[in-house]
Amino acid sequence: MADVLKPDFQRGRRLRSEAGKADAVRVYVGDCRETLPQIPQVKRGEVDLVFADPPFNWARAYDEWHDKMPRNDYLDFTYDWLDLCVGALRDHGAIWVNIPDDTAAEIVLHLKQRGLHMINWCVWHYRFGQNTTSRFINSKVHALYFAKDPKNRRWNAEDVLETSDRASTYFDPRTMDKRDGMPAGKRLPMDVWYGPYWGRIQGNNKERRHGHDNQLPEVYLERVLRATSNLGDLVLDPFLGSGTTGVVAHALGRGFIGTEFSEANARRSFERIEDGPIRVGMSEDAVTAIHPPRRRRPAVTE
Ligand SMILES: C[S@@+](CC[C@H](N)C(=O)[O-])C[C@H]1O[C@@H](n2cnc3c(N)ncnc32)[C@H](O)[C@@H]1O
């Protein structure tokens, strides 16, 4: 216990959110299977939203974590942290899991068996997956969105709207007079996510943090947090990594708890949260149409 909840992270290093809540950001060091049961808000079931991007067991060179368990051990590990996260949620709580093809099915099944409801099975699509010659190139990760109660959950559609293809590409006047309650020319994003700033964080990407080759783009967390949590809510990420969830949550006025196995990662992610995000707010009014505009814009008449 003593070296799990490091005192400098527990007491000395905390931030206030824009919502004004004290202790708005907390970062804990250690194996989340050991730290989560000791965190007061987790014990009391006070978490509004979990976002988890676990190690994929792909032998990645993490700072300290050994990312190559026997398959059954990895599944046990997965079920253990999932159960802890589910137990941390309030009644209106929800969980997102970022996971590739090889373990998505097991996670879906496990969360259903725990009584959660799938709201969306989203896909994060990125270009520049690793080239293959004997099968199609991987270019996606699953973003699984489950809620404890589908009828009682955070949902802020108006905070994540996009320009519809009908408006940006087909100039269809019907989109300017919609009956679904959405503003003219706007719609919710589809469940396959891509577009400007949605690529993997590599090379000289401005968001890139030293020592991480599996950092998620800020726009991904921005969409998740804006749509499925409220100002002042408490967000938990058990696998902090470079701190993407924390930096976006804090910038959006959510409280945040992160756990991370590597102390160096935890320290750097805390610094990142203090520094603030690079791209939050830049995807407003995004257009994701994949075809060029089809017809001439109608002439403007006075
Ligand atoms: C896929 S990365 C997370 C990346 C993160 N979403 C980002 O955008 O930077 C997984 C992280 O989980 C950490 N980790 C692995 N096993 C852990 C465990 N049992 N408890 C806490 N953290 C762990 C690793 O050190 C690594 O930093």
C-alpha cells in the first residue's frame, strides 16, 4: 500500500477543474487491480464515466509493464480490471473500452454478463496501419460504449455535432429544415471515427509525447467526454499512459482520476494535464464527407 498510492501524487499533486471542484485531478501509481480498490471515489461508486485503453498484450515496450502474458492470464487480468471499473460507476455511469480485434468479443461478452448495455460499438479508423502482405491491413480499433442503464445516462448530442454530408457535399435543402431536432445542416457523428486530427499520434504530430507509441488523439477523448459526461463529472482512466484522457477531461471541466503502472508515465502525464491540451475545440464544425462536393452550390439570391 505504502508505495502504491504515492503520497506526492495523492496529496501534493492535484489540480482544480474549471468547475471549481477541489481535488479535481488525482493520479495514482501502481497496478490498477491493486490501486482501484483503495481509491475512495472508486470504493464509494462515485465515478460517472470510465475510459480504458488497456495494454493489448502485443509485447509493446511499455516503460515498466510486461505486455506479453499467457492468453488466459491476460483474459483474467482483463476481467479483473473491467469488474473494478464497473463497480466504481454510479447508477447513470458508463464505460468506454478502446480495444483491438483480438479481445473485443471477450470484453463485449463480459460486460453484457455483468448486466451492462451496449449503446454503441464504434470504430476508430486510422490510416497508416502496419503493412501486411498475407491479410488486409489493420486500420481500426474498437471503441466500445456500455452503460449501466440505457435510459438514464449522460448524453450530450448537441456538444458533438458535425456538418452533415447532405450540407457539405450534396447541398440538399432538406438538411436545412430537419425534423429530428438537430440544428440545420448538422448531425451526430457516425460510429466510424476518422477525419482531421484523428490519425495515430506519430512522427512530428504536435500532440506527441516523449516515450509513447500508443497515444490516442485528443479529438477521440474530446468526443467521448463531451458526449457522455457532464461538466463537474468524475472520469476514471485506469491506464493513463501519456495522459490523454486526463488532459482532455481537465480542460473540459471534468474531475479526473488516473492510475498508471509506470511512475515515470504517471509523472509525465500529470505534467501534461497541467500544460493543457493541444487540439481541444478544434474539431467543432468538422466535415467528414469522403466525396468532393457533388453539385454546384445554389446561387445566392437576394
Ligand atoms: C495503451 S497505453 C494507454 C495510452 C493512453 N490512452 C494514451 O493516450 O496515452 C496503456 C498504459 O497502461 C499502463 N498499464 C499497463 N498495465 C497496467 C496496470 N495493470 N495498471 C495500471 N496501468 C497499467 C501502461 O504502462 C501504459 O502506459
